[in-house]
Amino acid sequence: MRGSSGMDWQAWHRDYDDPDSPVSRRLVEVRGRLAALLAEGTAPVRLLSLCSGDGRDTVPVLAAARRPVAAHLVELDPDLAEAARRAAAAADVELEVRTGDAGAGATFADLLPVDLLMLVGVLGNVSDADAEQTIAATASMLRSGGTVLWTRSNRVRAERTHGQDDPAEWVRDRFEAHGLETLDLRVPDLDPWRLGASRLREPSDAPVPERLFSFVR
């Protein structure tokens, strides 16, 4: 969860001020992939973004979408959450921003299941055990055929619990082990981030855990 270990996430977001920073390049890819997913059909969809920050991953895409989207963002930092609300209002986008702990299932349980789940900036900031638990829970959080858009850097911040050289490959494999098909995994030439999209084959009726993850930085 944001803020759990003293990380200044508002300062972290200032890296977006540099259009040539790795996070800015990741932002372009995330927006493009989300736009492509929304363009796949015309039926209304429900979107849930966990640890959504100031909404810059989603708001501009929703503003341009031709498909009805019921969007819900969850962010712990109240200033970032308020910035997302302001951005949505300025773009004339209707969405809900919940100021709360995205690592707690109760924060968003009433919204499940969803068609699109965004785990951008989550799986690289939690332990492998929490990542595994969160990945397993996606089968209960998505509708059949639903998609999770996720990121993971190639950096290892805690003791490695798997044999993959690139942690993103481990994340991809864990999604597949829990019943999600890999649509793609974007690996840039120089930047440390990776962007994946995984689609659920069969939903699970297992309850979402009370605690999915806690941030380790």
C-alpha cells in the first residue's frame, strides 16, 4: 500500500515531469495498451485501478474512449487521490476515486468482478509472497474473459524466491499458473520496466483475501 514504508509517492510522481524518463515512457505504453483493450469492443466495461496515483494512466484514455466505462480508482495518498479527481473533472470524465488502502480487499470488494484490472506500479513494490497472493486473487476479481494490465521492473528489491533472471517473467508465469493467458509482455530495450497483459480463462469463486499486499518501500 502506498505510504506504508515512508516512501514519498508525490515526489516519485515528479519523475513524470521529464518526458524522457523511464516512467514517462512507461506511461505512454500503459495508456496505449489500455486504449487498445478498450477499443476491442463496444459493450460497457467496469475498470478497477489499484494504487492509481493521480490517475494519469487512465483519465486521458477514458476521455478519448468511445466505449462506456465505469471506472474506479483506489489510492491511499489523499493528495494524489484528489489530483485524480481534479484531472477527471477537467477532462469531463466520470469516475470514482476511493481514498483507501488498495491492498485491503474490503476497499473495493463491492466493485467485483471487473472487466479490466490495472496493477500498474504494484507488483514491483511488494514481496514475492504478496505478489503471488495478488496474482492468485485476480481470478476472483475478474469476469470471465477479463484482463489485467500489470507492470513489473527487472529490479529485485528483496530476497529472490524464484529462479527467473527477470522478475517480470516470473510474474507472467504466475498469472499463467493461476489461469490467465498472456496476451503480451512488453520489454523495452533500455528501461527497467515491463508491461504485461493477461486474460482470464475461467473465473474463480474463491473469496478475495482480506489483505492482498503491503508495500515494502
